[in-house]
Amino acid sequence: MIGLVTDSNAQLPGDLRERYQVAVVPLTVVVDDHPYQEGVDITAAEFYGRLAAGASVSTAAPSPGAVLTAYEQLAAAGATEILSIHIGSNTSATVNAVTVAAGSSPVPVEVIDTGTASFAVACCVWAAGEVLAAGGDLARAADVARRVAGQVGNVFIVGALDLARRGGRLAADAAAGEGLPVLALADGQIEAVGRVHDVESAVDAMTAYVVDGAGGAPQRVGVGDALTPELAGEYAARLADRPEVAELVRYEIGPSVGAHTGAGTVGACFFPAAS
């Protein structure tokens, strides 16, 4: 049995988590100096409420001990090796904690530093899970996860540009000019890939971005939102009708991502279904 592990920054929805039996290690979200485990003891709605009320927020990597506990539980359940796929070391210290924990794991662990964040990490998990579900071995699943990390596309609009700027991830020219910037994360930096004047135009622009990025190849797509389910539903419906979309899932943008983008964020991540 091969165990599959990720961290909560991946924003992995319950259906994918259950489909591939993924263990998720929570990141720490600090709100007004009080630490919470993402997805465990603070909900997204609670977090955004605190954020809107002016709370100071930050995020931190899980401890090596917390990661090791996940490995030990998988080993106790029968795993003989583990594939551990995580938010990139270019944006988080999580891979450092994972590497330390892997050194003490009761079974061998292959660590994947995806070099990306949010649902793009989940896309790597999704692709690896497909390989394992089809009977592939750890080496094949790890290769596919690394390949998807280099292929995955993303596009989004954010609810709070000032949070992205404060986090140091927003390119200097991304907020320049009139209108609402349509953004993408690449190499740890958020860059503008378009500019629109209303949210309807944003849905059009984000749909076109996914279609163009697909290049005619079938894609697996995740559409996420931070307290904007109606807008995300409209976007998801638009994408679901496209022949380029092989499968689409919805996910909630939680605190470890929302701390840098705010409520009102909507976007998508996508990768080739044949990866």
C-alpha cells in the first residue's frame, strides 16, 4: 500500500481526499496571535469574518512532529511507502518540516516540492492519485506529480490586492492601470494576465485563459472561491460546457490562501487529464 499525503494549503476538497485516501497535514493560521489548525479548528467563514473585522493574520508551516504523526498513522494502517506532495519551498517552509519528518518516518517517504501553491498543489495530488488508483507504483506517481507541477495553469481574481501586495507576492505592475486585474501565480509571484472592468468580464477572461492554456487537450479543472459561491458557480458552469474540460471539481479557498488574497477571490487551476 502506498500512502498519499499533502498539506492543507492544497485546498483539497473532500471528494478528492476520499477518492484517493489522502492524509492532509494542516498548516497553522495565526489570527490576532492565536494559532489555529487550518481545516480543523477554524472554518473559512470564521476566518474571513475575523479578517474583515481587522484581525492581524499570518500563516506558518506545520511542525515536523505533526507531519511525522501523519506518516506513522499511514504506516500503522498498512502503508509500506509514502508519497508526500506539498506547497513549494519558494513560498512556505512546509517542505523543510516534511523533509525532517521523512527522516524519522517508519516507512520510506518520497517528498515532492511542487514549487507552487493552493489548488495547483492539489492538482499534483490528483494526478498522482489517478496513477496509484490505476495500480501504478510510487516512482510513476511521483514522476507524474512533478510533471503536473510544471504543467499546471491557474487564473484568478482576488478580493484584496493589498493583502497580496503586503505578502510580497504581487508583481510591481500587477495592480497598475484601470479596472480589475486578472491574475496568475507563476514562480511564487502573482502577475497580471489581463484587465477587465466588471466581474462578468472577469468570468469571460478567466474562461478564455483556461481554454487558451488547454491548447485543445482535455483538462482536469478545480474552481475555487472565498465566500463567492454564486460567481464561482457561474464560472464553473461556463467551464463545464467546454470540450476542453474532462472533469471539474469545486473547492473552498481556505485561510492559508485567503490570508494573502481575501474574501471575494475566485479562480481556477487546470492540468492535462492525460498527465
